Amino acid sequence: MAAWENIFWTDSVLLFLMVVLCSPVCVEVPSGTDAVKGENMTLLCISCMKREEVAATTNVRWFYQPEDGQEILIYEYDGKPLESKSPLQGRLQWTGSKDLQDVSITILNVTTNDSGLFTCYVNRTLHFEAHRHLTQSKKSITLKVTEEAGEDFTSVLSEIMMYFLLAFLTFWLLVEVVYCYRKISKAEEVTQESVTDYLAIPSENKENCSVPVEE
């Protein structure tokens, strides 16, 4: 009986760990801020729900404030996505997740006039048994649109490190080759000297003499 109880508790713990490890994890990642004219740009807005087991109602509103302009509503999600009338109308696409923890949007065919401040407002109502709890979050993204893609400093640094590592490995390999060549040459010289000394011994004395063997 005790053995079956141990097996039961062991299986229960393993099942619990599998559920925990396999459950989705929400990570709030900052959005990119640089876009290139003519390409698509995703404005990343992730607002993690702290209590995933609680039913919730989520309302999302995206605002856009152009440079030297006023803030205007460009997109809203309240049960379904709804695009508002704005300079970006017709070029906005909802890319959020089904659980509405990721409420990102994508600007299609970015123009230089799209530079400005984008703000994502997330209002989430948690439905508990006894009451409702409202949580609010706000994320702002300052978008800068350029004519051409600039050279990424991170990629340049990675390329420099790659060439440095390649040069170091080449130098180390060269040192190893030279070292091994010298070691083999020295062993061959010692062997050649031993053979020469052996040949110089008179024939009648060779029976009692042997060529030294390198260990």
C-alpha cells in the first residue's frame, strides 16, 4: 500500500511540474522605434495579465500624435478590432494575440509622415466572484521613419567579434602546426643520430648493442 502511495504522489508531482513548465509565459518586451520607408512596422505592446485563471474583459486603444500635432485615436479593440479615421487609416493591421496579452498593431507601407508618438492604452477588468477589479497600463513608442535602413551597431559589433575570433583561431592553429612540426623534426633528428651511431659500431660489437628507442 505504501508503495502505491509513493507512486501516486510521485506521478502527481511530475504532472504538476509538467503543467507549470508547459504553461504559456508572458514577457513584456519593448517595441522597436526605427522604421524604414515603404516597409511594415510592428508597434509592440504587451500587457501581461497577472491572473490568467480569472476571466477578464480587455479594451485596447491606440493613439497617434504626429510631430507638432495633437493626439488622435487611430485604433481600438473592444471585442473586435476597429480602425478609426486617421492619416493611417487603411494601413493598420491587428497583430495581437487571442488572450489579449499581446495587443500589438502593424503599420503597412510606412511613410516618413508616420513619425511621431504612438501610445497604447490597455484597460482590463478582472471578473472575480465577489467583485470586479480594473487594471490599466500605458506604453508609449516614439517612432522614427528613415528613407533607408541604417547600419545596426549590434550587427556591426557581432561581425567585428566574429572576424576577431576567426583571426585568433587561425593564429592558434598556426602555432599548433609549428609546434607539432618542430617536435616531429626533433624526434626524427634523434632517431637519425641513433641510427648513424649504430652503423658506426664495428660489426663484431653490434650483437651486444641495440639502438636506443625513444619513449
